[in-house]
Amino acid sequence: MLDVKKIRLILELRESGIADSNILSAIEKIPREKFIPYNFRNQAYDNIALPIGDNQTISQPFVVAKMTQLLEVQPKFKILEIGTGSGYQSAVLSKLVRRVYTIERIKSLLIKAEKVFEELKISNIVSKYADGNLGWKEQIPFDRIIITAATPFISKEIESQINEGGIIVAPMIMKNKQVIVKYKKIGNKLESQIYDDVLFVPNLSGTE
Ligand code: SAH
């Protein structure tokens, strides 16, 4: 049953403009049900966000696919994610790039995500418990950075940890709504382009 729903989801994503077959195949490979609490597993391949505990959510598959597509990844890339949450976005990226570094500020969520990575034998994700807005300076520079919590502005640390020519994709809070923004670092400045409206949980500082 989940398989039929998965195929339907992949077709739906393709129809909504996700043209990159590597991304569609990464989504097909990662079992989203593993990242979701038991009572919601029958909805794993519905194109919706779902609760993962601690008032947080796993993003809608379309949003995961869209943000991944905007990142324009290449296999040799090193990516930083802020907001591990369930670990699903990291797992999708892990099929597309060399290494994913992911940071989560809620300890219990990070522990759950790490268990799933282990169960799925994903070995190219490195995770840590911290405030992601500070970045991960021991691992700089990053080719790409993805923020998966609604953010009022890109921190100086994040801006300084991306390569020249690198891309940052984030849900940005703008005038009472949230939009996906793609930033490109060119000549030490960030050039921005605005995409779809989205709804993410807030980016908070500190840890809990
Ligand atoms: N990428 C996730 C989406 C999770 S929701 C997934 O695929 O499931 C956003 C997550 O960002 C939440 O778990 C929240 O705790 C975390 N978060 C919010 N602000 C953060 C910050 N400053 N640093 C690290 N994690 C943060």
C-alpha cells in the first residue's frame, strides 16, 4: 500500500515541477515512514507536513524536493543543514552529495534522527546538538547550506561559512508570511531570489 502511495507521490512531485530525476530517485529510495511516529505512518507518502514530537514537523515532500532542487547539488559537495528535525531532509541529501553536516537544537529529536540514519545504514551524515545559526566552523567552507526553520535573517556566521559561488536555501519570514529564498554568494555578497510560500516552525536560538 505504501509503495502505491509512494509512486503516486513521485508522479505528483514531477507534475509540480521537480524535474531532476536524481532528486526523485533519492526520494523514492528513502523510506519516509521511518522518520515519522507510528500513528502517522499510513500518511507517510501524503504530500503533507506531519508532527514529529516536541512541537516540530517533518516537512512536506514537495518542500523537501523543491529546496533540494534549488540547492543545485553536485556529488562532491559538502552541505550544512540547520534543523535536523526528523532527519528526513538530511537523508534525501545524503543520497545526492558526499557529506551532509546537520545541526539540531532539540536533543531528543537529534537522538531519534541519528538512530534512523544508523538503521538505514546512512554513513555520510554527521550531526551535532547545537544552535545551528552559529554554523559549524570546524567544517568550513560549505558548498551549500539549507535552513529548515523559518528565519528572519541569515546570521553573519552562516553567511561567512559558505563558499564563493555557494547557495543558501532557507524559508525566510517576510511581511507576515514565509517564502523560500535562494541566496547565491557572489563577490562576498548574497544575491537573493524568492520562490514558493511555505510554512515552517520557527528558527530559535540556543538549545533545549
Ligand atoms: N529538516 C527537518 C525539518 C524539521 S522542522 C526534517 O526533514 O524533518 C525544523 C527543525 O529545526 C526543528 O527540529 C527545530 O528544533 C530545528 N531548529 C530550529 N531552530 C534551530 C537552530 N537555530 N539550530 C538548530 N536547529 C533548529
